[in-house]
Amino acid sequence: MSKISWKPGTMLFPLPPVMVTCGTMEKPNVLTIAWTGIVNSEPPLTYISVRPSRFSHAIIAENKEFCINLVNLPLAKACDYCGVKSGAKTDKFKDMNLELEACSQIKAPQLKASPVTLECKVLDSDKLDTHEMFLAEIVNVNIDDKYVEEDNRLAVEKMGLVAFAHGRYYTLGRDLGGFGFSVDKTKENKTKPRKSKFMEILKIEEQLKEGTLKIKDKKPSLKKALAEKKATAAKHNKRSRKHFLQIDRRRHTKKRTPQTSSSQSNNK
Ligand SMILES: Cc1cc2nc3c(=O)[nH]c(=O)nc-3n(C[C@H](O)[C@H](O)[C@H](O)COP(=O)(O)O)c2cc1C
């Protein structure tokens, strides 16, 4: 095995593609950012690097705040769209049916559909050659309560988070163990990793919409059965939607059809 030398480049991946909302509830904008990360723990500090040519750049530079919205599978298409279209020319919220919610510590809005949002206040900025880097403090975090378990554990494996690597989007892969698993021999780390059925559920939902799902028997349609079960679940608030979908999948599906591949962009 030998390594081939490539020219220097931004080949650090996977990265989280995030949707950064800025402006105000009345005059908002959103753009996709991959150049982001954490740079300090206490206080929690993050950064985003934005090209001055972006419509959002002037808004962030002026308002000195923004909201980082993590992206999961249902948001993936909107994430890509908001990374190729400019708020100077179109209303991306309207185009992608994105609902906004007020943040508690900043004027910039958050995306309702995002599983985790970070409210950020700009502390400093640095004009680099191609981008301006905004260093910001994370002043509040909002989590969709459907991902917080009864014991307060954050069920990241249920979120269906998206990663961005070398110009393509991916879902997260297998759970390999918790922080310190290499030395930690506790029961938690010996047991099977948490498996996410998120992709399977989405495929089933897609097939239901398209009407391509094959149902074995002559029982009432799966769509109707699912709707009934979902309604019961919501009413009693006892069992998760995921659980019902899994049960119904096992009962009614014969086979799944392959999903279409995700779109690609390298326009950072
Ligand atoms: C996956 C992805 C990641 C991106 N990352 C960045 C980034 O880190 N910085 C940046 O300035 N633009 C980035 N872009 C491009 C902007 O999101 C894009 O130019 C967008 O249309 C700007 O929107 P605006 O003009 O409404 O601000 C990225 C685009 C995609 C699709």
C-alpha cells in the first residue's frame, strides 16, 4: 500500500452540513454551511465561515447573531436547496415549506423541523482570503422533545442526521459504541449498538406516498392501518411512531424497492 500525494485542499470530512438562519422572524434568511465546528467547551464556542458574496453575509455581519440548525433526512433536500439558491433572489422558506420559530436568546429565527438548533451570538470575526469566519458563543440550545427519552437521554440515533463528505450527503452509519468504549467494559458498551430504523421508515413512507409498496394479504390497506395506528399512538402517547411503523412493516411488507441516490453539491 502506498499513499498518493494530492494538492492541499479542504479534505476534512465528514462534516455536518448545517442550515444557518439569520435576520429576524419578520425578515429572515437561511443558507447552508459546511465550514463550521466547535472551538471551545466552556463557554461553548462555534464558528461559521461565510463568503462575503453570500446574501446572508451582510445580515450576519450586521446583526451579529445566527442560529445553527442541524440537518436530518427530512431536511436534506431543503439543506441542499438553501445551499444553491440565494435569499437575494427567492424566498427559500416558502420554496421549501420551512416553518420558523422564534429563538429565546437571539432575534434570528430557528427552523421548526430541525432536531437540534444552536442559538449563537457573534463574538469576533476574521476576514480570511475567501471567507469571513464568525466566532460565536452558543447561548442556547433547542432540542425537539421527541428525541429526548424518558430518562433524559438524547436519542441521537433516532434523528437521522446527515453528514457531508467530499461533495456528497450521507446518513450516519452504525453506532460503534460510546465515548471511551475502547477502555470501558461496562454492560452498556458490551451490548449491541443502537440501530436506527430511520432510513427504513422513510423508505416505507415514500413508497406509501408513491403507492409502490407491495402488500401481501387482503387486509385493509397498510396506509389505512398505519394511519389508524398513528392516531392511536398520538392519542395515548404511549408507543412511538417508529415502533408502530416497524411492527406494520414486518406484518405487511414483502420487499422494499431501492431508494434513489442523493444529490451532490460541492459549492462552498
Ligand atoms: C453542502 C453545502 C455547504 C456549503 N457550505 C458553505 C460554507 O461553509 N460557507 C459559505 O459561504 N457557503 C457555503 N455554501 C454555499 C451557500 O450555502 C450558498 O451560496 C447559498 O446559496 C447562499 O445563500 P444566500 O445568498 O441566501 O446567503 C454551501 C453550500 C452547500 C450546498
